[in-house]
Amino acid sequence: MPKMKTKAAAKKRFSMTASGRVKAGPAGKRHGMIKRSTKFIREVTGTMLLSAADAKIVKKYMPYDR
């Protein structure tokens, strides 16, 4: 059986923690920042941990990153 391929888009956007959780950057900071509040911009900086349901999907895209 051939090796499974990692989705290139997923490995660029997500990373795994040592405990197996999935880290990602929050959505909503690509463009249109002029109409966003300062509070919104401050809250979407950095990274966040995905929910269990979303993490399960992302882990299927990255079979060797566990």
C-alpha cells in the first residue's frame, strides 16, 4: 500500500503541540482591518487551539505529524 500524503495546505496553516492538540491562527486578519475594532484586532493576534471536532479533521490531513 502506498504512503499517505500530507495535505500541503494543512501543514502550512496548522501545527501540533506536544500533547497532540492542533494550533492555528485565528481567521479574519487578511484584509479589511480598517473597519475592524481595535479590540477585535487585539483578540485575533497570536494562535489558538482548535476544538476537538476541528482537530479531528485536521489530523486526517496530516497523518505523520502526531
